[in-house]
Amino acid sequence: METKYDKMGRWEMEKAIFLQKIAVELGMDLTGYGEVAVNPNSGYTYLWMEDYNFALYLPINCDLKKTDVYALWTNPEDGEEIEIQLKKSTSLLDLENWTEKLDKKYR
């Protein structure tokens, strides 16, 4: 996974580190192809890994709590995006089940 710290300010770096912490707590494998960066359009800090059907992101203003993190699924057919806010109890299995349902519904 590539982390693009060179394009981040201090606050974005803190959010990038927090997203990696949440990903590890969820049990995500961060050794594959992916990146942690800042979206230049929204200003959101995100973590995307090729091995998962979702990305994690934090909005510009947040308190660095798990419930500030969103999971984003993007329809590969038309680019439509659907997001959910993580809860304290959200697990990797919950996110994988969520994206599996979306894959079936929209394909």
C-alpha cells in the first residue's frame, strides 16, 4: 500500500494514520496494492485497497472516532457511489456482506 504523505498536511496525515488503524482493527490486509491519500475534489482522506470492494474515508471535519469513518462502494458499471457510516460494532464481515448485496443488486 502506498501512502501519499507528500500531498498531505498535518491534519490529513493524522487522518491517514487513523484510517490505517481502523483498517487493521477491522482485520483488513494492507499489504496488497492500494493507497492512502487525499481526494483533491472532496478533500476527504481515503484508504483504498484493490482486494476489497469498498474504500474507507474520513470527511474534512471529524473527531477521529470509528463512527466518523465511512465505507464507500462504487458501482463498476456506472460509477454510482453508495456509502455507509461505520458503527462501533461494524466488522470486516459486515462490510463484505454489504458490498456483496450491492454487487448483486446493481449488476
